Amino acid sequence: MYLHLGQDTIVLQSEVVGIFDLDNCSGSHITRDFLAKAERAGQVAVVAEELPKSFVIVTTAGKTAMYLSQLSTATLQKRSAAVGFEH
């Protein structure tokens, strides 16, 4: 099954590692460092027209990607639950 992250971006739910609230997580210097490192490595895709509310980490064929989404974690979790994604 697929998870729609916003705009025209969908990912396989089986490849989703985690869905994180950007406001809650970005307070930690560890998370900020992680996000900065991922951005420098070209692993971050912004799929938001507005200010991002969440980020989703996906692993595909051993490669990690991160998506910044304008959708809240609650919305993404509801979407994933609607198609049977286990948390």
C-alpha cells in the first residue's frame, strides 16, 4: 500500500521507517544535526507548499530519504491506518 505525503508524493508504506512531528523533534540538537546532515547529503525532499509540520523517513533498497510534509503527523498516521499500516 501507499502513503500520500502531500502534493504529488507517495511512498510505499512498507518502506516508511518513521513519521515525526517537526516542531517537537527539531528542539533537539541531535535531530537538527541529523536533518542538516541529510540535507547536505541530498536526502531531503520538501513536499510542502507551506511550512512543513512533519518529516517522514523512508528506506528504499538500502537508501534513506527524508520527506518534509505540510501534513501533520496525526493526518499521516490516519492515512496510514486507513490502509492497514501497522505502527
